[in-house]
Amino acid sequence: MQLREPSDDDAARIRELTESAMTTSYALSPQQIENIADTTFGEERLSEAFDDDGTVLVVAEADAETSDEAESGGEGTVIGVAVGEVEDGNGVLRWVLVDPEQRGRGAGAELFENAVERLRDRDVERVEATALEANTEGHQFFEEFGFVRVDERQVEVGGESLVEYVYSEESNAEQSEAAESGDGGTAETGAEGEETTDFPNTETRDGELTATTEDGDRMYVAREETESGTEASFFVAYSGEAYEEQYGYYCGNCGSLDTVVDDVGRIECSECGNVHATRSSEEYDDSYL
């Protein structure tokens, strides 16, 4: 396997492997995946990116003797791609995609490290990486390289409104310092029996974060079990302090436990309209997940 910069001749293959990789690893419908692949990795869009000095593109090419084309005398084939760009003085790694049939050979890791180094060579202040929430594998992948999640936001990709996570090279020590100071989106808890500062309508009981329903029942909020929202995160709420039986979701925006979940995993707060939705409402076959 070798890494190199792609050319116009690689555009069709990159588009092909993009759709294949996303079909395997993204919790999105086939139509969503096709839209994203067309708008982000279509031949015209890639041709523009090839000529853009602010874009970093690198592909992994299988050696001829190990590629699927080797039997017919081929020269090897592109099995993965990484895409990054310089934005506001930072390097941002947008995509790392590997052909599902070629995984397990280290292509993803080599693409990641190579693209990050290319971004660093642009004299950026720091390097970040982004991953759609619908990516079922990318989040752990980034953390293995020492990147930590520092933000989440709503973005439009291929005409779809989706949630994107942002990962940074910021060290764990810096993250801990930010958490202690209340920065970086990490919630603080108040003293025993007092309302917490970053979770509205909650209080700390026996060291646990709790919220109360309209009927006066106490629920336990799991701060580590989150789903993104358009206004703030949703947190899983349990009916007992053993955290075994889920009651529903707590809305981090308004502090309400009055939330509803539909059959495609869309969460909505009935009080403030905060919404978590990673998929469109269109029908699709679960075999694509």
C-alpha cells in the first residue's frame, strides 16, 4: 500500500468507494448517502478540490499484487481517501473513508496520520477532525489517536441537516482543566441538594444528578449518555439510582423530562422544541446500517 495525492483519473473510483464506505459505516438512508457522495465527492467537486491549495487530499493505493485487480494485471486500486482543509487558521480533517473490503490493513490509520501531517505542514494553529454523528465507527477511531471531542453542531451536508462532532488535539490535561473551570461545555454540579449551574431544573442528590417529573417523581440523569440536539444535548434519564430502567430523555436546553421519541430515533422536547434527528423521515432498509 502506498499513499499519494489523487488526480482527475481517480475521481470516479473515489466517488465509488465513498458510497460503499458510508453504506457500511453510517446510520443514514441510501438516498442520504447518495446525496452526500454526489455533492461532496462528485467528479466536478473533486476536480475543484484537486486544484484548491487550501484542500488536503490523499489516497491509499493497494499494491498491484494485493489489489483486486492484480489477477487481471492491474496496477493497483485506490482503497481509501482522506480529505482536509485549512479553515480560519486551523487544519480540519473532514473525511477518512476506506473501502469496506480493504479494511483491517491499516489504510485508515495511515491516511489519518498522513493527512494530519500535511495539515500541520500548512502552519495551522491546531488540527481538528470532524465526524458526522451518523458515523458509527469514526468517533472511537479519532480517540485512539489522542483526539478528544470538544464540540457538536448542526451542519448541512448534501442537502441534509445532520449533527457533526468536532475533535481536537487538545490534551486530556487541558480538557480536565477546562472541565474544572466550567469551560468546554462540561457541566458543573452544585452542592448536595442544590440546583446545578449547567443543567436547568436539576439538583444533586447523594452525588447523583436528578430531575423531577411534573408528577413529582425523581429521575436520575446520566451525564455520560448523550444525544445531540439542535439547541442542547439530550441526556438519558433513569427511573432509579441503579441506572437500569430508562425513563426517557432529559433536555439539556430547558431542563424538561417531557420528551418524545419516534420510531426512527428522533427525539423532541415538548417544552422548548429542541430536536435530535440523525436520519431523515424517509423509509429505508435496515440492512444498510
